[in-house]
Amino acid sequence: MAWIVLVLSGCLEAVWASALAASQGFTRWRPTVLFVVALVASMAGLAWAMTSLPTGTAYAVWVGIGASLTVIWGIVSGAEKASWAKVALLVLLVGSVVGLKVVS
């Protein structure tokens, strides 16, 4: 169950990071509210998952999921340009996170 909560919390990290950018310095209220709600839920999920998972592994998985999804969202939404280097580095990041899960 802790792994499911951790993965969902990592997804929420991507939501709050994207909402933070969309809030334009907290001047737009809807993205700001989404940012706050997703941030609190993401941190609470990470904290709960860390009660039964190794701290280093849980944090790396959380950050890896959030960073990967944030970059993917940026590419899909057109905010960032895709490149072979970005794709290769994302594959390396995801592979490293999976590796940490396997050895923990």
C-alpha cells in the first residue's frame, strides 16, 4: 500500500509543480489553489509512505516520478521542446528509480 501512495504522491508532485508555473507568481487563483491542495496531499502521502519505506528510496522515487511527469507534461503542452537528450535522460532517471525500488 505504501508504494501505491508513494506513486500517487509523486504524480501529485508533477501537478503542484505545473500548477505553480501556471499560477504566474500566485497571481492566478485557480492554479494557486490547485498548487496548495496538490502540495499538501503530495507531502502528506510522501510522509505516510516514508513510515514503512526507506527514506532515501522513497524520496528518490517521489522526486523521480514528479520530475519525469513534469518534463513530459512540459513537452506535451508545448512549454518545452523535446530532444533526444531529454528523452535519454528521462529513461535513465526512470531506470535509476526502478533500480532503487528493486534493491530496497
